Amino acid sequence: MLTMINAVFPAFGLVLLGYVAARLKYFGKGDIQGLNTFVFNFALPVMLFHTLAKTPLPDHVEWGYLLSYYLGAFFVYGVGMLTGRLAFSQPLEQQGIFGLGAAYSNVVLLGVPVVLMGLGEAATLPLFLLLAFHASLMFSAVTAIVESARGRGQSLKKLPWTTLKGLLKNPIVDGLWLGLLFNLFQLDLPGPLERLTAMLGGAALPSAVFALGASLSRYRFRGQLPQALTIVGFKTVLHPLSVWLLATFAFHVDPLWTAVAVAMAAMPVGINVYLFAQRYDACVAPVATAILLSTGLSVGTVSVLLWWLHTSLQR
């Protein structure tokens, strides 16, 4: 357990450092935006490209792995929506945001660095395969639900094209696919370019978790605690449990890949859920509170889970 704490503590320590720096005004709003831009548009895409270009690919696509994660995620999404309707009398657009909070993990800013630190470089390929589909699938679902609830049929007709354009404009997805192409065609980077991408990619993980902490400083506990705690419970318990059951008993996924999927499912609520809540003015208070609570609790829950998963892999 001490070894696992030593492995993941730097990530959570950087989250705390970023949070404190922003709260004490050493890191302003413009600084946070600039760092997020650097992380999402440059450092992380280059790191993903550089790593995936050199990672040995499996002989076949692990569909059971992807199905385990995303069937589990959408099951929790549905449970979240049903709970929002029956327990909290939410209209459909609020149910859509509530369900997204229960099923959407913070996979980029926290998931990537913590899983790589906890499970090692062997987790690289399964981790990045999840990233390739995560935002497009989850964001398409919540957009379809909320827009249909508000009767915007025209918006729904444009959803496939909007989703495709969003994917093509997403630097993280571009980095993934470009790295995959280099891998498939066995292309090598020239020496200076190899060192440049290695240096830039090396800044990705520490910058990402520091940016997460700084970004969290802008959120506040905004009440509606029963709804927020329900989201946190679904996100940190039901989601990883569902993925583990599917990967272990339904699809018999490789243990390491199962560990990656379960760890990613156990990550706290992603900040993008709050952006959707603000955009549609639905479930803003419980989502903001759930992000703060789940991120704080993840210091303990994710560390314990990674220790258990790592121990299981050693047997």
C-alpha cells in the first residue's frame, strides 16, 4: 500500500498545489486558461502521439474491453437518469446532466497521470484506447437527451456532423490517431523531432494535474447535497463496480486491461459535466458540489483501488 501511495501521491499533491496557488491568487484566471490551453492543445496531444507511436499494438481489437467500459458507463448513466426522475422529480434535461455526472470520468486531467503512475507504462495502450472514444460517445448522448427534451429537432439532425467536426478539431484525438498511424506504418521520427516531442510530452502529466487543481478553485459548494452525494456514489462506486463485473464475468478481459478500465471508471466527476450544466442551466449546483466532493474523496478511494488492482495483478 505504501508503494502505491508513493506512486500516486505526486499527482494528487500537484492537484492540491494548483488549487492552493489559484485560491491564494498566485495563479490567476488568465493563467489557468493559458495552462489549460497548453495542456489540451499541445502537451497532452504530443505526449499521446509520442507514446502511442512506439507502443506495441495488440493483434486484434479488444472489443470486450471497450464494451465493458462503455456498457458500464451507459448503464450507470441510465440509472442516474432514473434516479433523477424518481428520487428528485427532475425534468428530462436535468436527468440528462445528472446521468452524465454519474458516468463521466475525469479521464484526461486526472485519469491519465494517475493510472500511468499507479499501473505503469503497460497501461498506456488500453488507457489511450478509452480516450479515443470517451468524449465523443458521452457528449453525443447528453446532447441528444437534452436537446430532445427541449424540442430542438433541428439540432438533433445536425448531431452526427457536429460530433464528427468536434472529433476532427479535438487535438487530443488528433494526437491519438496520428500516433496510431505512425505505429501502423512503422514510421520513425527524425532525432531532433523525437527529442522535441519527448520534451513537450514530458510536461503533459504534471501540467495536467496542476491545471486540474487550479481549475477546481473556481468551483464552490453550492448546496443540493443529497443530489450531489448521489452523483458521487454512482460515479465512485457503481460505475467502477459495473465495469469490473462486465470485464471479469461477461467479457473475460485481460487482467491489466480490466484494471485500467476499472481505474478510469473510478475517477471523479469530470469538469466538462459542469460546462454542460452551465450551458443548459440544468443541475448546476449538484454537479459543482459533486465535482469537488468526488475529487477530494478520490485521493483515498482511487489510491486504495489502485493498490488492490496492482496487488491482484501480482498474483
